[in-house]
Amino acid sequence: MPESASRSPSFGRSFARAGPRMDARGATEHRRRLLAAAHGAIVEIGAGYGATFPFYPSAVTGVLALEPDPTLRELALAAAARAPVPVTVQDGVAEALPAADASVDVVVSSLVLCSVADQSAALAEVVRVLRPGGLLLFYEHVRSEHRVLAAAEDLLTPLWSRMAGGCHPNRDTPATIAAAGLTVQGLERFGFSVLPGNPRLAHVLGVASKP
């Protein structure tokens, strides 16, 4: 869920309507696969309306789910009550995680790192809170590997970011994750059309570990 401070108050309501349609087109299965390796103590950034909550496996002991948008946070609270593992929902952003150093087994990011205000700062926080050997599980849409499409994304990003809650479709998120000091262990790239009539944009599912 987008986290930008420039997000309009109506964006959460719009995302709450569009998100389930995106889930039905394939995002639900992406989230299910994302969470297969989740275990222990979890921090989820930008939890949105709680779309990941049903898929946390029994190896998870607890989830701290952060969501800055009040509309989406209320929906996440309702979803947490139905989750198969304990989930605590709080107001919060990725750039200031309310967790102690080296206290978390896994951080989960599901369609969030495109829109955090400061991607490098958010990933520095991920590194800070993860235990050695801890994992970042990420599902993100990212910059295209095709030159023409990437150039188009660069042109569209300023306008799109204002319209879509701070979302940046041209971020090379896997490279930024590696630059933060995490080791990308697995990365799957695929095209995904999130809504009818939308182009198939580049997405990734990945796992990165803290040395």
C-alpha cells in the first residue's frame, strides 16, 4: 500500500475498492507465494487492507502490521481479527519501524516500496530491525528492463506519483535492496496487468537476507 506523505485523503478509499479487483486477477496468488517462507516474528510495512493476512503460515509467531492510511488501517484491523496468526495493526511508516535492532525474523513488503517516501531510508530500517540471517520478502512492481518502456515510465512517473499516492513505477527496487546491504537470494520477474485494460507491467517476487 502506498505510503507517501503526499497521498490524498481519498487514495485509501480508492485503493480499497481497486485492490480486491487486482487480487482476483492474480495478486492473491502472488501474496500467497510471497509468504511461503515467513516464520517467527514479522513486521509488515504498508499492510493496506490486510490482503496478506490470510496467508501467513503457522510458523509465524506474530505480525506487526504497519499502515499509515486511516481508511485502510480500519480494514486491516478487521482482517487481523480473521487472520490465522496473531496480527497487531498500527499506524506507522517504513522509514521509522517501531521495532528494536535485530529483533525481527522477517520483514514483508507487498506493493509498498514503489511508494515509500525514501526507499533507501526504508531499507536501512529493514536492515536495522532484522536479525542476522533474517529475511525481506518482497512483492513489488518495478522499472521495466525494456529501454523504451523504462523511458516511458520515467516520463510518466511525476504525474502518476501525484495521482497514485506517491507510487513510482520506475524504481529499480531489487538493485536498491542489494545496495542496502541485503543479499538477494531469489528473484522472479513477470508481467502483470493489475486491472482490466492496464498494460502488463514488470513485477518481482523476491527474497533477500541480512548477512
